[in-house]
Amino acid sequence: MDTNRLVFIDYTGASPVINDLVPLPNTVVDINGNEVDAPRSKHRHFGAAGEIWPFLDRSTSFVGPNGNKDNSTIRSAANSGSATHTLLLPSLNLNYAINDEMIVRFATSKTMTRPEFDFLNPRLQMNENPWGPTALGSAGNANLKPLKSTNVDISFEWYFNESGLVSAAVFHKDIVDMVENVVTPFHYKDVRTEYDLQSANLLLDYDETRMPGEGEMRGEQNCMPHRYYAGFSASEWEIECHVANINIYKNGNSTVVSGLELGYTQNYDFLPGALSGLGLSINYTYQHSEKEAEEIGTSGVFMDPLPMDYTPEHAYNATVFYELDGLSLRWAQRYTGVQLLNDGLNGGAVWQDETHRSDFSASYNLSKNVSMTFNITNVLEDTRREFYTSNMTRTEDQEVYMNEGNVFENDVTDERTLAISNTGRQFRLGIRANF
């Protein structure tokens, strides 16, 4: 084998003969055919004279000091966490009967909801992702606090006959510590040579002033430096701590929800004959919600206030029913306006478009002990669509370069469809017997 030379061999005779050995020129040719100076000392290769040789890191390679072992490239360790919470949850309910038909109700309470058990798992999964701009991962959070809500409701009810009701209510909820799933930038500890890793508690709060090798001076473990594959993107090399974008559960700041509910229900039993089984029930809800602006980790970037997840501004339910002589029929129509599903994505938010859902149910008493039921769900085959908007879209340096904000308040496009689903109609026939 010969390298770094052009070899000229004559194969015309009985045995090949080397005619000439010409050293390779110390130049390369650009796209225009012009020679470009390329001395060996500037080559970005693994040779000892190469530019990157002094900085080559084999600590996590199978040819590194730990050898060809699993824990050279993959580290695992146990992790733990604990938290204690003490809460006082008072409530007060007052009812005042204006007369035999009208009632005013007042209720105030403080309630709590614990985080889902899986959210509390103190796990950390992370990939250095050297081909990408940042490391990627996900994490639980054993320090999550319960969601706490302070609630006030005032309602008015008018029972204008034995089967008729008109109601109106206003409500206000002040919610704190709502659990959110947010892609958050962190630095992480340098454990390249810790082949027997003792703890998976590796995340460091993001700090743009932190530099590799300064851990002792800062009173903390050194951060993991940003590493690059040898010979690639060398013109963009920087000495800096590597950033990890971690999809982590955290407690949000305050969220306020206020709204109005209107309701009407009546059996039209005053109608003649078979029409006396008709009835109608309608309720409508308007609500406005807004989260308090909060910082994404310690990046210095604050998320714009968006609505509370799964809280559409407008929603209504309408049911036409018929009940007479053992026959029961119901047609229910449900409308839900545009609503936020997830604002924790890295630079984006997912919304659900308005939906219209129709269901039908029927039952008939065949005898005193036997009845037949029939149901159709999603009669009109409602299609659900999710779309994407920019929400504090950031560069690697955490600078915001695009932000479309709240769909309810801004002229934001809803044409970036993310998913479309249709469960189709579902039919169910049943017989019920009592013995």
C-alpha cells in the first residue's frame, strides 16, 4: 500500500513495473478549478500534525481509556427525590331562597389536585446528540407541588315550574402551581470519565456566563463542554458549555379563569297528546383564561401569557329529548371552540380547532324488567384538527426570533395542520334485564 503519492504502474509486461512515484501536490482545487493552498498542518484529520489532534477526546469512545465497554458510551445510575406538602383546604357554601321558585347560591373553596404519579418520577433520559445543536432529553420532577385553586361561584336558579329551570352563574378561579410540560434549556455536569456513575442528578440551571473548567471556581461540578465530531463544522467551534433541551415537568405560575354559565331545561308536558314527551336542555359557557408570564428555566426568555390548556372561550351543549310511555329518545349536540392543547413545545404551541359533536341514544321498555337500548356516537362524523403556531421560537443562544402569541387575541394563522383525526360513527345495541 502506498499513500499520499500518485503511483504509475506499467501492466503491459509479464509482471507489473512501477514507473514513477509522484508526491501529491500540496494544493486542492476549488469549484472553479483554481488551486487553493492546503498545507498539511491545516488538515482537519486525525494525524498528529492535524489541527484538531490536540483537542481529540476519546473519553467516551470504545477506543478510549475505558475500552470497548457499554459504559464507555452509555451511563446509567439510580436517582431519587422526595417532597412533603401540607395544605389547608377550607370551603364555604351559602344558599338563600328568595321565594319558592328562586334560589341564590354562593360558594368559595380552596381545592388541590396532585400531580400524576409518573410526573413525579425523578428520572432523566438524555442524549448528547453531537450531530445536532443541543443535547436532547426528558425528565420527571419529584419536587412538583400539587395544583391549588381558589374558587368563587355565584349562581341564580329559577324553577319556574315542576320541570323547568333557568340558571345563570359567574365563576372565578385563581390557580397556582399548575403542572406544565416545557422544553427547558439546561447545562449538565461533565461525567465523561465517571464510568461508574453514582447519580443521575446531572442538570445545571442554564447560565450563559458559565464556561467549561470553571466549576471549582463557581462552587459546582464542571459543565459538559460542547463537543464536535472531528473534521465537521470546524469553522464554528466554540469553547462553551453544552446546552441540553430537556422536556421537563414543572409548576407554572398563576393562571386566572373567569367566566359565565347560562342554562335552560324544560319538559314540555303542557303540550297535547304525544307531544307532551318533548323536552329541551341547553347550557352555554363563556370563559377567559390567561397564564402569568413566566421564564423558561433560567434562560432569561419569558413566555407570553397564553390561555389555560383545554379551556375554550366558547362551549355549549344542547339536548332535545323525548320521554313517554316507556320510550326515551335523545339527540345531543356539543360545540367546543378553539382551545390550547400544549404550549410546552420547543418554540411552538398546539391548538385544537373548533369541534361539533352529535350523539343519539334511544331506549324502550319491552316489559317491566326488560328494556332495549340503541346508541350512535359521533353521528355526523366530526373531524378533529390540531394546528401549530410559533410560541417564543428560539435560536441556540436562546434569542427569540418568532412569536405569534395568543390565537384568541392576535391575527395568527391556523393553517399549519399538525394532525387530523376522525373516529367515525359508533353503533351500540343492547338489551337490559332485571331479575
